Amino acid sequence: MSLNEWLAIGMIGLFFAMMLMGIPVAISLAVSGFSAGLLGFGPMLFNLLPGRLYGVVTNYTLMAIPLFVFMGVMLEKSRVAEDMLDTIGRAMGGLRGGMGMAILLVGVLMGASTGIVGATVVTLGMLTLPTLLRRGYHPAIACGTICASGTLGQIIPPSLVLILLSDITGESVGALFAGAVIPGLVIAGVYVAFLLLLGWRRPDWLPAIPREERERFSRLDLLRDIGRSVVPPLALVFIVLGSIIGGVAAPTEAASMGAVGSLLIAILSRRLDWPMLKATLHGTLTITAMVYFILLCAQPFALAFRGLGGEGLVHDMFALLPGGELGALLFLMLLLFVLGFFLEWIEICYIALPMFLPIFIGYGTDMAWLAILVAMNLQMSFLTPPFGWALFFLKGVAPKEVRTGHLYLGAIPFVGMLMLSIALVFLFPSITTWLPAVIGW
């Protein structure tokens, strides 16, 4: 190997070493990229850097990120999720595991309206975990259900992951959103089937709400609450996603409609006030700044890796794998699963995936299908013990009687079901490709 290729390997090693020392990911990316690039080429390599940075901040597709984040934070702060959960919980409480399934359905709706895993897990944890424990749910099952529900926003559109993967793979956002709809519903369906089966086998772990409590409210009251608390956010999701998938509006335009729509929902529910608006704007600014800062700091790393011949190293590594395209896909899925123990999804998207993408372009792999597999894999990284971020989010708001062991034990079955869902999409690509083909993407 040449000196530059050794520098590329050393750059990756330096990045992980800085991570282990506790240095923030964005700083680690920038420092390791600049160091290796300067040693290999001097300042000349980074003449292209200003253009790349300008390209990130002016990318029309990425402009949808702060708008979708605003929509999600506004719906969270206006307590829409709280109302949805209460209504759906009463509607399904007669089933064993009904409250758990209600949490999953709210997770689907919140995933489609917010796309922010941390906000969804914390909201669901604060609202539902004490109630589930009080009703006799097994602590591990309650924790696992909440964490799994919160991570559905990673795959169900509009997902920030899919927006970034669209920029990386060159596929349209509409195609990825359309391709993710059925896989997202498959995951939710597998979760619901698991809860139904567990409720049948172990009814003491997932008890139903007592009849007398359910009968306090009439069906008319339930229908009125559904129309007031479930229909508005559901309609907003359909308008936003429908306009993107149907090709009526660009992602940024649809995101702006979603932001305005969430504001209108807060106004109509009479919950919009200055403190809430201020908190929403602050949350939007914080999340957006974090995403963009990592994206910008990833540019010198990616530029140095490519300039030092890192892509050739990756190509040679994949050439040694048996099985051709199938072997390469399995290796990528395994590698992303392992990286999910240590890195956040943004770093994985902008560090690991661009290294391997040319290999799959050479194989002629369907990029939309590959992007959905990657998104599902990254979703699993939020649940995987011991470093799954969803577990950390829930632990921060869980009652004292909930131990870390409950979180780990509850997450493991859902990780297994996610693996099953990934295997289904891997073996039957039409789960992803059918809807985009039907609507003409």
C-alpha cells in the first residue's frame, strides 16, 4: 500500500481514538480529516472544501430538515401526542396488551409527524410508563414497547434519516418516502403481532383495562375525542406525505406546509402561547444546529478519505468478500449494525455509507432498496443494548423502580423482530419497490 493509503487508515484510527477519549464526534471528524489531509497533500487538498461546505448549507433538499423538526417539536410541545395516546388507549384498552398496541400506534403517528426519536421516546416514556406499571404491565415489556415505538420515526416518513440518505444516494426524497411506507408498517405489524401473542400466552404481563373503567366514557365521547385529537395530526401527515409522494410538492415545500399546519393545530387546540412557541423554536434550533454541524465537520473527513485513496481500499476489501453483491450487502448490514453500538446515525450515514456506495453502484444495486435497508439497520442501533440511544432516553425519565436490566431485557425481543423485518425486506425487495413503482417514481 502507498503512504497515502496508510494515512487514510490512520485517519480512521485517529477518529475512533478521539471518540474513545470523549471528544465530540463532529470535532473528531474535522480534526482527523484535516490532520491526515494536510500530511498527505498539504493545504492543496482543501481548496475544494469551501465549495463543499457551501453546497451543504444551500442544499435545497436539506432545507426541509429544520421545517420538519419544527413540525415535530411543535406537535410535541402542544401535547398532541398526549391526547392521541389517551384516546387510542381507551379505544384499545379492552385487549390484553391493548395499551401497548396503543403506544405502538401513537409511535407510528408520532414517527410520521415528528421523525425525532429522542422526543418521541421521552414523551411516550413520561406519559405512559408510570401508567403501564400501575396497570400491572411487566417492566421489561413496558420499556421495550416504548423504546420500539419511539424508534419507528427512523423509518416512517417524513424521516430525517431518509432525507439525508436521499442526499447521499442521489435518490429522490419522494421515492424513499414511498419505499419506506410499507416496510415501516411491516415493522409496526410485527410488533403488534408480538404483543398479541405475548398477551395471549402471558396475560398477567399485559393486562387489559378493567371494563368498569372503560365504560366511564360513551362511544360518542370516544368518537368526539378521536375527531379532536387523532384526526388533525393524521390529516396533517397525509397532506405532507401525500404531496411529496404524489409529486405535488418538493420536500421543502411540503415541510413548510407541515410546519404551518402544526402551528394551526396548536392554535385551534388553544395551547399556543409565547413560552411554548419559544421552547419550540429553541428545540428546533438546537436539533438543526447539531445536524448541520456534524454534516459540515464530515466534509473534510470525506474529502481527505477520497483524496488519500480510501475508496480504492474499500473496493479492494469488498473484492476479497465471497458472494459478490449478496456478500457485500450482508457485510455492509453487519458493519452498520456494529457501528450502531458506537456512533450516531448521522455519522454512520455520512462516514460509512459514502465509502461503500461506489461498490453497490458498480453492482447496479437498487439505491432506494439499499437506503431503506440502511435506515432499518440504523433504527435497530437505537434499540441495541448496551448503547442504544432510545434506552438512554427512556432511562432518563423512567421511575426509580425501573432498572437498567429491565430496559435491556425489554429491548432484546424488539431487536430480534427488527432483524426479522430487515430479513423480509432483504429477501423480498418488492416490499420496498412496489409502492414507488405503482405511483411512478
